[in-house]
Amino acid sequence: MLKLYPLFSGSSGNMYLIESEQAKILIDIGVTYKAAIAAFEHININVDEIDGLFITHEHVDHTRGIGRLIKKHNMPLYTTSKTYESLYDKYFSKLEKTPNFISVEYDNPISIKDILIEPFKVSHDAVMPVAYKISSKGKTITIATDLGYVDENIYSKLKLADLSVIEANYDPNLLMYGPYPFSTKMRIQGELGHLSNIDTSKTILNLAKEGKRNFILGHISNNNNNVEQAIFEVNHTLQQNGFNTNEFCINIATRDFSDEVYLV
């Protein structure tokens, strides 16, 4: 069995905790250390029992609390070598003790107790971004946010998952008529940006055809999207293609702290 806690998800901060029978791992810490510790306490998790921190990429909404977490707890830090280098000066250069850093490589699984973590390549405007597929005893969760498009490799990880967290970042109309500068709008909707509701709905439709039914929509923009629009787009796409949406579990990973837990 695997438990997923989507504690925070959005441009203001991202953090996911995954727990198996024997292990606990953290994916990103894009909130302050204080907020992270409060979240762990709320769900009765001892931070010193977390077996590793996996970072997807260097953007601050995924790394905000990393400096104090590593300083206070020396938690093993897993990320790509390029991402670690990009974080070093800002977060680690003044630490008395060098972080316990373990480099990850695309499609090279890492075992921690009874969990297998597989990093895989995504397209985003970061130095070497990854997403993660996490498996334990025949159950799999895939977390794929902060990506400009879904290619065959990403899709191959999603279709193996019992539960997928997929980005539904923006609604195209809200983005184009919203307050962001034109250059930012182009970046968001480009191949190094984020997934739109339409992109996500098409991906979920394809996964539905593979028999997948459990999804969490994550990294929903506060300015260029809303929960209702994201859910509507997914349900509408499924219905238009003959699926009964009552057979699906489409949930939301919220930008503010959530103590929701999902079991697979």
C-alpha cells in the first residue's frame, strides 16, 4: 500500500509526502520550513523519519524551505547533479556540513527500503527537471507537474500508475486575457512551460482508454485557472468520448495546505 499526501500544490509552493509500509519520502519543499513542519505535525509525521527529499527542479516554489530542512535534519537529498549545482550557492554554500546529496539520473530507479523511485525526464524551463514514478509492492503513484507537454516516455510512466498527479495549470482563455506580460504568457504555454486544462484532459482521456480511473489535478494556477474550470474540462472531454464520469475519481491538489490522503 502507498499513501499520498498532496500537502501543497501551486505556484506559491509544492510539497508531496509518500508513505509505504516501511518508508517515507518527500517530493519538493516549496514552502517555508515553518509551514512544512506544521504540515508534518498536522498529519502526525516525524520529520526525522523521512527517508529522503526528492527535488524535481530548482524553481523556488519547489525548493523554498530546502536550506533550513537540510541544515536542521541533514535529510538525504536526491536530485539531478545540475539541479544540485543550481541550488548550491543559494541554499548550501554557507552550511557547516555538506548536504547528504545523492545524484539521480533519468530512468535510473532508486530503492529506499520497500519503495522504488524512478526519475524521468520532463520538459520545463529548468536546468534538468524530473518527475517521479514511485512504486511499492505492486502499487504505483506517478507525479508529473511542471511540464510543457506529455511525450511518449512521460505517458508510459502515467499509464503504469494506479494514481496519477497531473498538472492542470492554466485555462488558455484565462491566460491570454489575464494580467501577465505577453512574454510570460508565451513561456507558460510553450514547450518549456506548463500543461493547460486541454492538454491534461486529452492525456486523461488516453489514460482512461487504458483503464485508468484515479487522478489528481495539480499545480492549478491561481491567476490563470480555477478548480471548477479544470474539473469541467476533464469531465467534458471524458463525456464527449463516451465515458461515465461517475466511474472516475478526479481530485484536486490544493495550493493551500491540505491533509487529504490518498491510498493505493
